[in-house]
Amino acid sequence: MRIAIIGAGGIAQKAYFPLLIQRPDLEIVCLYSRTSAALEKARQDWGITTGSTNLKDVMASKPQAVFVLSSNDSHYSICKMMLENDLDVYVEKPMTLASVQGFELAHLADERQRILMVAFNRRYALLYQQAKQILGDRNIKMAIFQKHRPQLYHTNLFNQYTDDTIHQIDLMRYFCGNLQVLSTSCEMQDDKLANAVSTARMDSGGLAVLINSLQAGAWQESVSLHTEGISVHVNAFRELRVVYSDHEEIYGSDRPGKWIPDLRERGFSGEIEHFFECLKTRQMPLTNAWEAAKTQELVEKLVLASGDTIDQFGT
């Protein structure tokens, strides 16, 4: 299969080049980057023969599918261009910076009968998938989603939730279904976001809590899901603990860095495999454009609940 890759930055280097380069069934017909320096370095590092700083050259290379790994603010326009040229698209999160644009792309993908898949890798991470399987069709009564980092970075809640915490917000929808936003509170320090807490109510009647700190000792991510007779705790990407009334079961503590590669544990391998399977079968991806647009819509509602305002691009 002929593919093009748009973007040669950090996420491409860490997650996508290592997985795509090694696949014998792929031919990378064009690598695009906005800057010639980044383009040439990536080509040399990964042995990619053809590259360009002009998007028209991507189209001229006649790919069958495109990986959009560029900056967040470019995703909407690039995805729209690729879909209008009848190409299947895999795009890094967030698909767009506004849910209205996300729903527009979802409609366009349907109209063109194209696959548009968004890279919410947590849904494909092994321990999160196992937690989903264990819970089955149980109605969750309480869910707590946490994401912490050791440094202040974003200057407002929208950018933090869209750029980083969106993984946990998508997991809220994945595990809890439709949510009605109740509240959001946040704290700033030195004109940057320091802490945030959001709450929401599930259609089934349970409660969901999102906790985000940028003043933590180290990077941490976890999910705790409680329902009648069972509690499921995921310490990403290291351990899954299932607590029953009379015993506990622990999974995954021996896995990271040992017999399962890190990119598979984190879900990158699984989501890429799922994308290529969808290209073959033409099935709707698990993380399709409609799902991504709904997650972005929830981001916006959570931010608005804090009293902040957002414009089209979240600045």
C-alpha cells in the first residue's frame, strides 16, 4: 500500500516512523514537513527517499492513504484537503480544534465514503482494553480519570484539555457513554494552568470525575471504575488491578519493557493495525471522526463549565 506521511515532529519520530518503516506491505511515497531542515533530518534518520515541503507534491505522489501527524492547528485543513481528494486519512489527536469542524469532517468522510480515523491510542492500549472487557456491560457508578505532569505548560484550560487531557476525556466517553457536564474548577499559577477538576453525570446515573494537575512529582495517568461488586483500577501503562468483594486480581505488572513492546502496550501498534484493517474491510474505525467530534464537543462543554470562553481555535 502506498502511503504519505504529513509531519515529521516528535510524535512521528517516537511512535509512527518506528512502526510504519518496518512494515513490508507499505511504501512511503512522500514525507511532508513545513521546514526543509526537519524534512531532511527525518529522511536521513529513517531512510525515506521522497519528501517535500509542498502539500501539492503529496497529492502528486498518488498515495492510497495519508497519516496526518502535523501541528494541531493544521489538522482540519489538511484532513479536509485529503478527503476532498478521495484519500483515506489517519490523523493524530485532536482531529480539529473545534467540534463544529470535527462534525464537518465526519460528514465529509461519509459523503466521500472515506475512512477517517483519529489517534486516540488509549482505547487501543492493552490494559484499558482489558479493563473494558472485564467490565462488560455493567453500568459504572463512579469513574475517576486522572492525568498529572510535573510542570506548568499551557496558559489556559482549553489548550490543556485539547492538547493533553483529551486522552482522558475520550476515555470518559469510552467507559461511561454519554455525559452531562456538571462543573469545572481550575487554578492558575504564574499565568499558567496548575490544576483542574471537572465532574459529569452519566446517562446511566453514575458520576465521572476528571482530575488534572501540572504540579505533580512525575507523569502519572490512572483510571478507577467502580460498580456493584467490582472495582477496576488502571495505572497506565503498568498495572490493572481488579477488586472483588472477596479477592483481587492483578494484571500487567510484569509487561512494560519486558516481553511486550512499549508501543504495543500504549496502543500505538494496535491503532495502526486497526486502521489498515479498516482500509481493507471499509468498516468504521473505533475512533472514527464522529467519535472524535463528540469528544471535542465534551472538551468544549467542560471548559465552558469553568467560566472560561473559547473561540474557534481555543486561544
